[in-house]
Amino acid sequence: MVAGMQGVSRTSMAEVRERFDSVSAGDPALLAGELFDVVDLFDREHLLRRALADPARPGEAKSAAVHAVLDGKVSTPTAEVAAAVVQARWARSGDLTDALESLAVYAEALAAEQAGELDELEDELFRFSRIVESEPRLRTALTDVGAPVERRVELVERLLDGKTSAFTRRLIGAVVARPRGRSLEAGLATYGRLVAERRQRLVALARVAGPLTEEQRERLVRVLTTAYGHEVHLNVEIDPTVVGGLSIQVGDEVIDGTIAGRLEEVRRRLQ
């Protein structure tokens, strides 16, 4: 995904985001679904993907090839976004499909934003990821490669119908249907981060021993926003092992102010 892209791929991702923003004003939910279908196509057709990611081939030729494959099968915005992606330069062919998947998630987030449900989408993805972690039987059912994809996606619909937004159900269904070499938890975390990027804000996970008051949450968000110079979306996880204080994770950085964390540090030094 985007966070793992380096060099030329990272630059290309920024460029195709601009192209995406210029063509996504129609029906973003339709765009999301069709882009996921294009990801499926490119993941299946390895030779096609490698040819479209080949930096030695002219961008115009690759764009024409994509239009030849997609025109009449998907909407015009989807074909245009896919053409913009293949015209860009990618360090590896997998970055091309990762970019398309990222844009599909952005499109679903845009649909949620237009409906005034972007915050709910972020929160629901996070809460479902925690349910998966605490329910091994559910995780097994959703990741069983021996079960048809349709059955696993249907299970998501049955579990979440009436409990989450349609945007959330579609994204969780996409993670379940397309693991793409990731664990379910990693896929949900990636999608959650991409949704947060729609509003260009960081995601912070605070682990605390007990619930925070609304005032405490707001104060913590203000402190983190000031510290990172960026808007922060705060997720809170109740964790009795924290003992006291709180542990905060922003990306790969962990700020551990818990008694448990300090005790663990003492143990490491003693060893």
C-alpha cells in the first residue's frame, strides 16, 4: 500500500491522487466498486499488469491498452483513473495495483464524506478490527480460503446490516474478498489509514485502563494535534493491562506513559 511505496512510486501516487480528485465528482461509490474490480483484473492477469507497469513502454501506449480493455465495461471516470495510474511510473508492478486499491478506498471515503458519514466510517472500521481481534472464530470464518468469497462477503453483510453504514460494509467486504497477501487485521488497518487520509489527518490509537471523558478525549486530541502539527483522529481502546496512564500510537511511533510500560522498561534494563 501507499505507506510502503518508495521513490518514484511515492511520487507517482501523489500525481494520480490529483488526477483522481479531478474525475471523482460523479458517483464515488460506483467508482470505488469498479476500481476494486479493476484491481481484481490486474491481480489475476499478471502478464497484463507487468506490461502496464513496464517503465520502458510509452505511457500513451499503456493508457490506450487500458481503454481498450475497460471502455464499455466500466464508467468513463473509472477508465480515466485507471489510465492515469498506468501512465505513471512504478518501482514494481505491485505498486500499480496497490495504487488502484488505494484510490478505490479513497472513492468510498469520498462517498461517505458526501453523505456526512466519514467519521462514522473511520470509527466503524476501527471497532470492527477490534472485534475481529477478540473473536477468533469470526476471524477464521472471514479468512477461510476454502469458503467461497461470496459466502464470506455475505457473512459480513449479515453481521453488520443495520449496525454500520453501507460504506463500512462495502470496505470490510472488500478487505475480506481481497486479502492480497495481508492478514485481515492488517487490511482493516490499511483501509482505516487511507480513510483518514481523505481528511488528511493522522490516526492515533490510545490504550487506556478505563473510558475517557469527552473532555479528556478533546484535550488529548488538542495535545496530539499541536505535537504533530496535523489534525488527529483519535481511537480509544480499553486495555486493563495498561494499569495506569495511557499508551498512544501514531503510525509507527509509540508514546508509552503507562505504569505497565515503565515496568517493562525496567525489566528490559535488568535483563
